[in-house]
Amino acid sequence: MLNIYDLEKKWLTYKIKSFLPVISIFIALLIIIIAIYLFVDLKKLNILDTTIPSTITKKQENNISNAVQESLKKETPVVQSKDISQEIVTPTRVEEAIQLPPRNETPSHEKNILEPSMAFMETMQSKPLRQTTNTQKTVPKNTVQVPKKQTATTITQKPQTQLTHETNSITIKKQNTYEDIEYVIKRFKKNNNPALSLFVAKKYYELGEYKQAYNYALITNEINNNIEASWIIFSKSLVKLNQKAKAIQTLQQYINHSDSNQAKLLLKEILSGKFK
Amino acid sequence: MESNIFSSSKDVFLDAVNAKDYVQLDRVSTIYQSLKNSVKKPLKMVLLYGKPGTGKSMFLSKLYQDLSSSQQVHLYQTPILDESEFFKTLSKDLFNIKYIGELNFTQFLVILNENNLYDIPLVLLDEAQLYSSEQMEKIRLLADTRKIKFVITLHKTEREDLIAKEHFQTRIWETIELENASAVELKMYIQKKLMKANCFDGANIFNNKSVQLIHKITKGNYRDTNKLLYTVFDIYTWYSENNPSKINTRQISNKIIEMAAIHTGLIDA
């Protein structure tokens, strides 16, 4: 007697059984193919490993050269745009670019870079001289001791009031100068060059940030106390920060020490009230 | 209606040896013709051998049916294993002598010599491998007298090969081997068998693929094929009666063939 339901079940198991070898063969083949693929891949990697060292050294050289190049770029902002655009495209040129500036010559680069900023400083110094020659007013104030904390509260508003009077074109300039200042500060942190800190102080003074100008002038004086421009900025910043007495005292001390004409002129202007 | 078709088709494949069911295939007909020719020759013995289910019994049955009208032919499908009974049966069938009591080989030889027949009678012995070696030896001696002609069938196994070697190697004049059917022959066999029984719908549902599957399962063995197809139509009958939506009456399903093979033990599930 036929039991169809039982037969159907048996048939199903038979079918599964009959497909098992096919499936197992397929899986085995798949595993073999994957194994071969991996083996070939590993072989390729091994081949690459043997060949890579030379290429790596080249890459490393390139990286080093890039790093050097970057550092050079930072140190020579004028050359920056020319080198980057060309040298990234062709690594051979990068190498050439590295070879060109020898390491010992880096200080000369710094000197070159600082030259324009020093010129700017000179112009800064020259302007107040012309103004102070005409007017002389004495406003004696004996003792003024200004703690640094107090200046912090007064400084924040003054630059803002000044900036509001400036035109749009000036604000654009300001943005650029801020970037420049940041860049110079970074450099200053690296090498502690007083010329750089003086440049920052002057820039901040120019931008009306007298507290920053005062700080950087102070730093410059700590590094080198014989820079006339630095004492001038320092004193001017003090006046702007409502510490006129301190400024006068500082200038007097400096004049006694160096007999600086610019310092004398500035002292006169402050005392006469011409410089506020 | 459909169940009737399947039911009648099922009956066609009942495993029964009937000369009427003999299916004439090209190769089989050639072999049969050569067997008929061998019988006409003055041979002492003809050995028909092959694997079980290759149609040996059917051949003997067909030969008996074809020759019985023209000459004295006696077919013994079931072996008579008792020696006395064997000779008594031969005595009765060949010479119409009813012997009472035991009849041994010597007594039968006396009867044989006393009753000379004009036509040499043909004795067809099926399943001869079941006879004992002593009895087979006596059958050989009877054939040597040239007064009885024997056609015996043997299963082709190692043991039966040995029998053939020991007893008949030098005495047999003709040996005919029967083999399993090829896929083409099997298709013809199935379709002819069904068409002979007027089961045309049943014959039409077999295509080459399904026959190839059947051939793969049965290896072309006629008996196994009959058994398998009987079960196939039995399953079809069940489905047509209980779940007709599950079957396609235009084409035989491989699933059902395999199910039938599992049921008959041709496939080990």
C-alpha cells in the first residue's frame, strides 16, 4: 500500500541528499578559488615587499623634502606661491628645490624675510616724530602705577571704537594683518627673535590692540633692552592703555639709559598732551 | 476518467511472464530470430543466459508460443527439483506415459529408447541454475542421446558461470546472451507496451528525459522498469483520485518517478 505523504518526505530527503555532493563540491571549489586568490595576492604582496624599499626611500625622501619644503615655505612667504604650485605636480622638482637651499643658510632666509617688516617698523617710528615737533604741552602726573589686570578691562573696548571709524577696505587689511601677525607669532615662538616680537607689537599697536602691543613690546624688551622702537611702542601702548604716568616713567628711564632722541620726542608729546 | 487511464496503464506493467506481452524491439527480435534458428539446428543444447530481468523467461515463453503449433515443445518455467518427479513429468509430457512410483534416470532412458519420436521434442527449462549439479549432469546425458533437445536459461552470475563451464562448455552448441535495454530501446519498450494495451495517453506522457531517468534508475532492466512503472502509475492513480492539482497529465513527473523508485527500493533514500 502506498503512503504518498511518507513517500514525499522520503523524496525530499533524497533530493537534499542528492544535492549535497554538488553543494559540497561547489563549496570546496569556492574555497580553493579563494585560497588560490589569496595565495596569489600574498605572492604579489611579497613581490611588492621586495621592491618597495627603494620606492619607500624615494617616497620618504619626497616626504622629507616636502616637509622641508613646507618649512621653507613658512620661512619664505614670498617664494611660497611659486614653489607649491609647481613642485607638487612634479616630485623631481621638489628634490631640486630641497637641494637648492642648504641648511646652513636658513638664518639668511630669516634675515631676508625680516627686512620688509623692519622697514615697516621704521615708517612707524618716523610718523610720530613729524607730528610731535610742532606741539609741546606738559601734563605732569607724578605717580601712576598701573597693574596689568586693570589694563585688560580697558583695552577690549578701545580697539573696537577705533575700528568702527575705519572703512571697509581697512577691515580687509586687518584680516590680512591678523594672519600675518599669527604667522609671525608662530615664527617668534620657534626662534625667539626680538625683531619678530617687535614687528608683532607694532602691528598690534597699528590695529589698536594696545594690550597685545604692550605685551609684545615688553617681551621684546626682555629679550633685548636696547631696541629703541620697542621702548617707543611700549610707552605708546601704556599711554593708550591710560597709563600715561607709567609711560612717562619708562621713557625717562630709557632716555637716561640710551639718550634716544625718539624717546625724548615722544616724552615731550606725552607730557604736552599731544600724544594721547 | 484520468484515474482510469493511469490504472489501466499500471496494469500493463504487472510483472507477469506472458508471451502476449512480448514487445518486439530490433535487437531483441534479432536475438529471438537467432534463437529460433538455433532450435532448428541439430543442437544438443542451447543456453540462454543473462542478468535477472533481461527477458529470458519471456523469450522462452515467446518461443514456446511460436513453436508449439509446429512441433512438440514443453516449457517448464518452474524447476522440478525432485529427480523422479522430473523424469515422470518428462515421461508423461513427451511420451504420454504416466509412471506410477519412483522413476529414476535409468528407467527414463529405457522409456526414451523404447519410444522413438519422429520429431525431436524441445524441452524449455527456465531457471536452470536451481537444478542440482547431479540433475544437470543427467540432463546433459539426456541431451547427448539426441532424442531430446534442451533450451535452458541461466542467470549470469559467478556461480552460474561456473555451472556453465563445468557442465555445458563442451556440449553446448549455441549460447545466447541477453542484455539490458538501452535508453532508446527502453522508450520503445515502454511505449509499445502501453500502446499494445491501448493506453495511448499513458504512452504519450513519456519523453526522452523521463525515459533517461527511468533508464538511469533501472539500468535498462525490463523487470525493474516494469516494477517502477507499475508504481509510477499507482502513484499517479492516487494523485488523480486524491490531489489531482498536484499532477501534470501531459508529461510524466520526474518527482513521481523518483518517488516510485524510492518505494520500490531502486533508489536508496
